[in-house]
Amino acid sequence: MLASLLKEIRWLLLAAALASAVSGACSVVLIAQIGATLSAGTTNASDALRFACIVLTLMLAGTSAGVLFERLRQRTNVELRRSIVERVVSAPYQTLERIGGASIQSALSEHTANVTQFFVSLPVLLSNAVVVIGCLFYLAMLSPQVFLAALVVIVLGSLGYHFAHLRAIDFLRRGSKEQDRLFAHFRSLTEGAKELQLNRRKCDVFRQEVIGQSLEALRRERTIGMTIFIVASHWGNFLIYAFIGLVIFVLAGDAPGRTQVMTGFALVLIYMVSPLQSLLLAIPNTNLARVAMDRIEDLMRQIGSPEVSPVGAEPARLYSLALVGVTHRYYHEQSDEFFQLGPVDLTLAASEIVFLVGGNGSGKTTLAKLLVGLYAPVTGRIVFNGANVDDASRSAYRQNFSAIFSDFHLFDRLLDADDRDLDRKANRLLEKLHLQHKVRVRQGAFSTQALSQGQRKRLALVVAYLENRPILVFDEWAADQDPAFKEVFYREFLPELRAAGKTVLVISHDDRYFHLADRLVRMDNGQVVSIDFPALISSSSRRGRTEEPAALR
């Protein structure tokens, strides 16, 4: 992913790198100019002009590099997040359930921030690397013998830093994994706020043993990793200062031009300490970016190939929908075993209301997710309007459904409707559901979402209605509604949808309304155990009651 991104920004990156290299080269030329002027003992106008030109070039190159790399950082941040979002929205729903939201949130925030921080460190790395290399060349010009000794010191320091680097990376990787777990705990901190407030002991355990231990683990892993880098960088500084003493007191000796060599070496080496230290301290940030990119790439591998999603796929009119021998298998936490759904054979027709009923854990919601295409069947097939639904057509097939599941998410605006009369239609529905005093729709956006769960479900019902899909699925929609709104939902809303040609699947426990369904599909332990026709039975009963008195007469 990063390689693809770098390919797109390669010219901007090259320009920024060139500016950093020029900045570093100017720094070396500047120190050489200062050393030569101090050794000569005299100055003239040309020396002053040359000094001013070098300083001006250094300022312009450094400024250009900083600005270009900041643009690179911001663009990389946006493009990385856009790439992750695109992969997530095109991933199979089952895959997202398996990965969990914490890893995705961590990738979009912490990991992308660490990767883009690399572009803050990059100009430091480039310019200081040029400074160090340029200083070494200058040392070679002053004294090849001392230059060889400097190479030995640098090799020793590099080896020590390399082995420390390998050890530190292990700690940073473990810290990165702990970061993902910590994000899951942070989400529980808000989503479970009610439960924590109601149980002080639970709150204390969660705060101290769950979040506290995770925070401590993250602090420990990253502190150890970064400490190793810091110790290694200061070990490099120690070698530089030790080498300065070696040059001054041992290597220079009584050689001709000793004072000039000592002055040049001392000046260059002391000047080189700061760039070298900055170089060594910038490397940990680079490695944090490397670890973060590894985590992002691992997330992308878990997501796998995106689903085929035809551009502009529109809902189709429903003629027939059949589940033929469909099965699904998943881990059931309550029983600590795998739950087998199906094989299920079920058909849906246009303008039909079907109630899906059964006990908790019987597989109703799983069957609904199979029906709408969020899950792919393990075996069997789904046939829509005579055509089999496969991996290539599943995304287009899903566009025929609107669904409100028990864990629904309510966006702050109507995202897919471009009807100019949208606000009026939405507000009319809000009035019908007695929400007009709580929320209004203006330019497609809801004025508030500060509503009770039942009110939020009514707002979600408005969204589903306006999406105008041929098939609607309601998973325990009426569970949070008072009796008055249950009456509106079952006796007014559902018949209106059927009259408009919609097919409606309702998961329900409200047995007092079962007789309103065209079909009643009952499930138990993952199997469809019966299919009844309560509307026909109710109609026959009413005809029998009206005909019986006539027969008696």
C-alpha cells in the first residue's frame, strides 16, 4: 500500500529529498568555509560574500524541504486513511465481524499517524545523513589516516546500534498489538458506561485490571523499545567524543600542520555530533512507522480481496426470491460450540408480509443476514429473480434490501436520497411517528439524534422507508416501542408497505400480531420447523362465522 502511494507522489518526494540533500550539503560547505577561514587567520570580502550565499541557500533549501515534506505528510495521511476506508467498506461483512472494530479504528488513527510521522523525520534523516557523509569526506581530505580511524569508530557504533535496533523493534511490535487491544477497551468505556455506573466493583475492575493493565503494558513495551534506541544513540555520541580525544591527544601527534588538522577535526567532529544525534534519534520514529505500516498491511491481508461492487447498481423489482438448501455455521458463545443453521428452504414473493419467529438463539437474525446478503451461504444457493447469487453479484443483490437490525447504526443524515422533496416526505413520516417535536429533517440532515432507543428506531424506520427498496427486513423493531406505536407499526405501516408492492420480513416475538402476517415462519435450533398462513386461516374463520348463522336458518 505504501509503495503504491509513494509511486503516486514520487516527484514531490524527489523534490523534497533534493531540497533536504541541498540543505545538508550547504551545512557541510558552511562548516568547511568556517574551518578554512579560522585556519587562514584572515578574512576578505569574497569570503564574506561566499558565506552569505551559503547561509541564504541553506535557509531556502531547509524551508523548501520542510514545506514539501509537510505537504507529503498531510497527503499521505489522507491517502492512507482513504485506502483503508475503501478496503473496509468493500470488505465482506463476515470479515469485518471477525476482525473487529478496534483494529480498524487503531489503523485509522494511531497507525496512520505513525506512518505519516515518518515524513516529519525524513528531512531530518536526509539532511543529517548528507551532513555526516560530507563531514567524513572533509575529514578524509584533512588526514586519510585519521579518516580510517573514524570509519572504524563509525562501524563499531553502527553495529551496536543495529543489534539494539533489532531488540527494540520486538518491543515496539508488541506495543503496537497492545494498542489495538487498548482501542477495544476504550470503546467499551463509552458503550458500557451505563453498566459501569451501575456497578462500582465492575467499574473498578475494568478501570484497574482491564484498561489499567493494558495501558501499563503499552507503556512498558514502548518505553523499553524507545529506551534502547536512546541508549544506543548516546553510545554513538560517546564514541564520537572519545574519537575527538583520540585525534587530539594521540593520532595528530607532532605531524606537520598538526594545529590545522586538530582544529579542522575538532570543529568538524563537534559539529557532526548534533546531526548524528538527530539522525540516530530520528531512526526510532522511522521504525515506529515501519511497525505501524506492518500492522496496516496485516489488517489489509485479513480483509483480503474486496468484493465485486458494480458501479451504479440499482434495486431491481422483486419477482421471486428463494433460499435453496442454504446453510451457515458460526461459533455460539452461550453453548461454547459451533451452531449450524439450516439447511433452509424458503421463498419470498412480492407484496408479502412474512413473520420470522422463534426462541432466542434459534437462528432468526443469522437467517436474515443470509437473506440480505451480509453472510454468504456455506452450502446451498440464493436465487433472485431466477438467477443465482454468487460472489460477483452479491453486492448488487444487497442493494434490493433495507434492514433495521437490533444493533443498527443511525447516520446523522439521509445519505443515498437525492429527491428534492426529501425533507417534506421525511418530516411527514416523522409526524406520523410522533417525532416532529423531537427531530426535523433539514437539507437531508437530522436536527438531532439525542433520542431514546425507541425514538431512534422510529427514526431508522423513516430512513428505511425513504430508501424505497423492494424488500425490507425488521429485526425486533417493535421491541422498544410502547403499545401505541406497536399498533401503528403492525396495523398501519406494514400494510402500507405491502400495498406499495414491498416485501417485508419481520422478526418478532409479538404473538398478538402474528395473525396479520401472510406467512408465519417458525424456527427452532437453526431449522425452519413450520410455515403457517395465519392471514388465510383468519380469513377462513371469519367466513365460517358469518356463514354459519345462514346455514342454521
